[in-house]
Amino acid sequence: MAATTKLDYAKPPPPLKDELDIVIPTIRNLEFLEMWRPFFEPYHLIIVQDGDPTKTIKVPDGFDYDLYNRNDIKKLLGPRASCISFKDSACRCFGYMVSKKKYIFTIDDDCFVAKDPSGKAINALEQHIKNLLCPSTPFFFNTLYDPFADGADFVRGYPFSLRDGVPTAVSHGLWLNIPDYDAPTQLVKPLERNQRYVDAVLTIPKGTLFPMCGMNLAFDRELIGPAMYFGLMGDGQPIGRYDDMWAGWCIKVICDHLGLGVKTGLPYIWHSKASNPFVNLRKEYKGIFWQEEIIPFFQSVSLPKDCTSVQKCYIELSKQVKEKLSKVDPYFDKLASAMVTWIEAWEEINPPTSASSKLSNGTAK
């Protein structure tokens, strides 16, 4: 018995325990954390409560967390709180802003622990950390997927000058069970489930956009955090469910410009609940048309050489959004202004001279 106890205490600490926050947007009690307890309990949680701030959100005992509601957001940001979406999961980006950690992992409250083909529970957080700590290879595609994964390497013909790779800014995970479909696809495939587990991670090539999903996502906050703005969606806005994709298009353009990498593939989580396709259609309706002009815009964006920081890149991007996408709809003029407000709020909360300071409005354990 003594030997067992000694071995338990001798276990290495969880990876990046003091360098990573888990951000969760929610409108409900967080019983789902019980399934994640073995993986999440050592880490600090930032819970962003959407909707009615007077509602009490229950968090299981044993977790270290900060809980912010709309009143807290207004108190911290003042007039700039207008850039944080209301009644939409896009509110999660407030958690990115107030975190003081190097890394962020964000997950939705309807996502559970998946199992690999052998039946073993998948530690999604651990895989995200592996992805973030390994270089990316956006400038030349490796046909054996991630060359830094166990059992893989660079294939014949891969330039040796590119094999060091670049820092990985974003790790984009996937989902089993309920696919992340738009409303029209949901309506024509209501019973479709994703059962394919592909044991692979790959770098998204430079110049290639992707539809980023925020339900299973990790990123290096120091490398790309100021660009992780999940749009202006939800209450009072003409569009919803494009918040994470907007952030994904922005970060990919900026990562390509700054020479950073984005990975996608492992890890998988189990997405348990399909949202209502008719409700989704009302939220997505305009976006389904707008995306046919948004995508070509991002494909053609060029950032000047003097944009050497994420903040400078994002401000320049906001100018181009205002100039070119406002012609599509006046909403984009409002979104461009919100992008600037977001950067102003980010820099106010994260001044360079106090990067190590801790913002908290009540920690519970």
C-alpha cells in the first residue's frame, strides 16, 4: 500500500498545469464536467455565463474556476463591453481576454469524452497540448500528415530547409457523433452521425482557409490571442453561428502573414446534442448568402509588411472589412468597429507592463 501511495505522488504534474486555462461558455449547470474531471480538474476554468446574469450556474465541487456573467463583463470593460456578443456562445472570447495564461482550451458544455477505436477514453486536452508544442509545416504539405507525430516523419522529397517548421498557434480538434453541420445540411441529413475516427493531425497549408469550430479548440494565446475574436453575433445582430468561423478566417490570414501554423485533426470529443436546425436556419440565413462573398474577401486579403504584430494585423484587417464587406451589408461596418473595440479592450485588460497580473472576480474550489 505504501508503494502505491508513493507512486501516486511521484506522478508528473499534468502538462502545462500552470500555463493553460479552460474556457467554457454556458447558460446551464455544468454537470458535464464530471465526465471530464480526470482531465480538467488540475486546471483553472474560466466560465463565461451567457444570458440572464441573475441565474445561478452550478459548478461541481473540486474545480478551480472564475465565473463571469454579463454584469461582470460590463463592469470590467465599460462601454467596450458592446464588442462581446450577448445570447451567443461567442461570449467565450471574453474568457480569452481576461486569462493570463499562455494557452487556452475551449469546449462547449454539450461535449463529452470520446473513445478511440480501442475503447480508451480520449484525453482531448493532452492531445491539443501535443499539437501546440510541436511545430507546424504550412509551407510544404507532408503526405504522411504530421511529420512530428509518433511513427511518422518527413517523406522523400520534402525540402530539408523547411523541416524545422514554424510555431503552432492553433490546434483545431474534431468531433464524433453529431457533426458540425449548417442548418440546410442538418435538415437533409437529420440522422447522420460521424463515426469515422481518423488517427491523424495535419497542418493546414498556407493560403488555405478552413471553417473553424469553437467547440473543441486550443491555441497559444501569446501568439494569436488578440485575433481570437468570435465576431459580433446573437442578440441584436442579424446573424449567428458564424462567430467561430469568423475568428478562424481572421486567424488563418494572420497566421499565414506572420509565419505561424494551424493544425487540425486529433483530438476528438463526443458531441452529444444536435441543435435545432430550424432555429439554426434563422441564425445562419444571411450568413449562408454572405459567406459566398466573405470567403473570396479573405482569400484575397493582403496585409502590409509593417503589420508585425497580431494587433496591427487585426486593425488592418478591420479596415479592409469596413472598406470591402460593408458593401455587402451595413452589418460589416458594425463588425469592423467591434473588431477595433475588441483590440482596444484587449490592450486595456492586457497592458504589456502587467502581463503577469491576475484578474479574478471570485475563485471557487
